[in-house]
Amino acid sequence: MSDVVRTRHGATVLMCAPDGPPITDEQSAVDLIGTLWGQDVQWLVLPAQRLTEDFFVLRTRVAGAVVQKFQQYGFRVVVVGDIAGYVEASTALRDFVYESNKGRQLWFVADEAELDARLSAAA
């Protein structure tokens, strides 16, 4: 399976394949961005399994660096998948997810149905 650009609820999104290269740091974020050159993508939809454990351990600063890199290039980010284990293990991550989901730049959703509901409400 490969990454696919689609329109969902009026937004152009890159649906990243679950089995694609992992996003481990800023450089892997830039590599993904490079594949989008010239395309009018607004949202990057990343399956949680594409993110390494370091992303979910906030003290590593991987999440901040990766999200900031995507946002510098004008992309919003949605992490799709079950991250409950990480959230239960970290109050800081729980707060980060909660605050992110209140905004319009970074969302954490359980599945594509929740993604569609958020995109529809934001349209």
C-alpha cells in the first residue's frame, strides 16, 4: 500500500500508508514533505504505527520537532490510531493530546470515522 492524496470533506489530505517509512525525526518528516512537492495538500494523516515510540515520549522532543517541521511547511497533521497505552503511561502526553485536539493544527483521532467527523466539522 502507498501514500494517497485524497479530498475528504473539502480538504486535500495525504493518507499515509501504515506500512510506509517510519517518521523518526525531522529528517524523515522532511523526506515525507519532499514527496508532496507541488501538490496542494492541507493535512497529513499519519497512522500511529508510522511514528516511533520516541514520538510519544515527550521528553525526547521528537513530537515537537516533527510537528513543527510539518507546520513550517504549511501542513496540518492528524495521527490516526490507538495511542491509549502511551496516553495512560504519561500525564504530559495526555495533556498534549487534549490540548492539540482543541486546536486546528494537530489532532489525534482513534480511526478514520473520527477523522471524517473532525474534517466535516472544520469545513
